[in-house]
Amino acid sequence: MQADTIITNARVLTMDPDHPRAEAIALKAGRIVAVGLRAAVEALTGPQTQIIDADGRTVLPGFVESHLHLVLGGAELAHLHVGGLYGPEALRAAFAGFAARHPEAPLLMAQGGTYTMLDAPMTRADLDKVLPDRPIAITAADHHTVWANTAALKAAGILHGMACPHGHEVVMGADGLATGELREFEAFAPVIALGGEARLNLGIATGEEPSPWPSEAEMAIDRAKVAAGLRHCAAHGITSMVNMDGNRFTLDLLDGLRREGKLSARVKVPFHFKPHMGLEALDRAEAMTRDFADDWLQCGFVKMFMDGVIDSRTAYMLNDYPGQPGYRAEPLFAPARFAEVAVEADRRGLQIAVHAIGDGAVRNTIDGYAAAARANGLRDMRHRIEHIELIDRADIARLAALGIVASVQPPHAPGAMDFAKQPTLDMIGAARWQDAYLCATLAGQGARIAFASDWPVTDVSVLRGLGAALTRPSYAGGVNECLGLMESLHAYTAGGAWAAHREGLTGTLRAGLAADVVMLTGDIESARPESVADMGVALTICGGQITYQA
């Protein structure tokens, strides 16, 4: 047998506990055919074999991004990015330049806003001073709030308010007009639609399908944005991903890219189950699972939101928010209702992933999974909780007991990467810092860990995420929540693959598995934790094909 590609002279970290290290790896027909000592692997060289000399650099399984929003991230690459900007003058300058470059755009959309960009909560009046005569809007970095100016609110038809589902709100002022703050996806959907991206947001906003179904020309426009997102991810070594919003339309876009030869990663897409839906909506999830079930595109799971986020005080808490007696926010699913949905989804063999940030939301989710286990038996479903930014100590051991995956994002911990410590830590309260953004504690009590970025909420860079995992701060009253290098790499590879029921396909480097490989620009084991984030990706291979080369 002659290999198609051999990567040799490498420091191979296989993530296979039986054979953790190697010097070379051989690929053929999209699969790994050999992993081992250099001489043995190089014996598979033939006249057509491509030889890649790693020159002592680290080679790993292709990274598994366990929680991102590919379609949104791809679209947002073309938006204005205002992360790190503070004050009205900085915003005015940024929007002025962006407006000049896009004179015909019906909406000037910015990303990366923070709740402390201005000295006081941002309003439409503030944004009117930034740019009064064209619709503009800023999405918060957490993607759960949008601030819009008066022109945008008028154009979207929501200046005088709008009825929204529970948990979504067009914030109104004393003058009877919208303040400009739009909380959660269905409140700001009309503003997003101004920019022509309503279809791309359906997967996270409503879970419904475009109506009418888009033309082929419209689909091509949307596919191009998704393709941009895939290229961006490939440049960061990502070969598999779990898209955490979705509908059939998303899968159709990806399938179109596959037909064009542009699908450069393996993608799982859920059915987004909303609180108002009846159990019969799970028929749609089953249909998506049946129709997309190969090594590249899969459904197989249901995504739900249990709450919002801490900074907008929409995360559901077990205790009052500091300084707000009696206020804890509310869950998007009442406990009994969520348990009903969880039992039925579990019965149908559908994995469940739930966004739960506050400790109240986390407990509701665990209780629902426990109800499913009682009703259907405790099986290897690998139901997931996404984020777990705050958890009651009494609930930690329940994750392992119920086989729940802790899908956490190292870049989200305040002070770890791009997110400032405040106002988030103040909103949690010093008494609860010891229970916030746990990682080592969850792993130490047996929870299975999968790491991710939640891109475009944070930078999709796996290496920056690793840096955050290795160096994130401890909070007063808590312990060091950093995982070690090998544990963190496992959470971005084999751990993520296991969480997605794909350990038989990818996540480790061993013969017979998919030829999904990443080569770094150096030796990660010799790098100081503080310098890991500065390393780069030299080569990404997915299914035996080079998808990125520095």
C-alpha cells in the first residue's frame, strides 16, 4: 500500500490513550492508514506520495469546535467590528469610515459591543449622535442584545414597540418609544432583517424555515457567507464543528457547498426547539436526522435555550441578582415543560443540548435530563449543557451521574481572553465567584468536558482558547480552574468528538479514522502557557484534503 500523504518528523500527539505519541502519520483515501515511528510510516511512500516534513512541530487530530454559530460567524466577517472601542468619539469614527465604504447598505451592522461602551446604558439617542441619518445597530459580544438608532428602529417598524415571545423584549422608554435596546433574538430580528440576513438568523431566532423558500440566486449568496466562515475556521485548524443553531435550511446550505466541493469541515446542525412548539415539532428533528446522517453532515440533536446571559440580567438564577431584591430572571422553559420535552426527545433517540448560563437554568436542565433518565432509562445519550457559567455546588456531581457533557468555553471566563471582568463579576456577586466559570472542578468530579469558542461570540481561534484555558484567572474565594495542557487539548479534540457521538470517526489519530489533522507552527509542549495563544496553525487537513496551509 502506498500512502497519499505522509506527515513525518513530527511530534504527534494522537489523543489515543493506547498509543499517545508518534513520529509520523500516513493518510490515504481520506483515512488514516498508519501512525507510528518515522521509519515504519515512511515505508508507505510511493512515487505519488506527498511528503510533509513537520520539522519537529506538533501534529494533532483536527480540532473539534464543540459550540459555534457558523452561519452567523461567516456573515459577520463582513460587518463592522467595534470590540475594544469605548466612548462616542471612537464609535463615530468607526461608523463614519464603515459608512463611507458601504454607501448603499440599508443597515450598518456592528459586532462586538459591550454593555460598558458608554458611560451609561446605550440608547438610540446615543447612536443617533454616532450616525443620525442611516440605520445603524451594534450587537453585543454575547449576541443576546442589540442596540439600534432611531433610523434603524423606524425602518424595522419597532420604534413604537413590538409584541415578543416570553424572554424577548423591545425595551420601551417613558416616552412610549423604544429605547434602542433589544433583548434576545426575536426582539432584534426585524433590525437584522434590514441587512438582508433574516434567513441566516432563523436558525437561532425561531428555528423555522424561510418562507417563501429562497431562490437559487439567494441561496448562492447565503452559501458564500457560510463558505467564508468555513475558510475562517479551517485557518484555525478546525475540521469538525457543532453548529449550535439550526434548521433544515442550514443543512441545505451546507449540502450545497458540499456539491460545490467547498465543504471543508464536518458539521452537526440541530433542530432548534422553541418554548412555544408542541412535541410534534420533534418530527422535524427526526426528519433532519434521517436525511442528513453521514460523515460530513448530521443532525441527531435538539438545541434549546433555558435562559439568556448574565450581563443583560436574563440568566436565570437561584438567588437574587446583587442589588436587585426579588429579581432572578425567569427560565424560558418552565421546569415541568422542559422535562416533558426532554423525556420525549430522549425517547426518540435525539441528543439534547441546552444553553444554560445561570445556576437556576443549569438546575432546571439537569432536572429535565434526570426526568428523561427515569422515564426512558439512563442510556448513553450524552445530553449536553452549554456554558454552565454559574452552578450550585449541589448540582456538580449530578453531571457525571447522569452522563451530561459540560460544553464550556474557556474564552468566556471574565479576564481570560477578550471579556473584561466587569460588569459580569459584579452581577454574579462576590459570594458566588467560587461557583462561576468552573472547569477543573467539573472535570475533577467526573464530568466529560468539551471545549469551544461560541464563535462569533468570541474569537474562534482554538490556540487563543487554549491559552485562555491554561492561564485564566482565579476569582476570590475560588480555586484554580485551569486544566493542564493535555486535558485542554483533549477537550478540543477527542473530548469534543465524544460529546458529538463521533469518536468512531475523528478526534484521535489512529488507523481507520478520518484523515483530519492539524499541524501547529511549533512544539506546543515546549511553549510556556502564556505563549500558547501566540502560536499558529501551519496546516489543516480534513478528509485527507488540505483545507488550509500557512
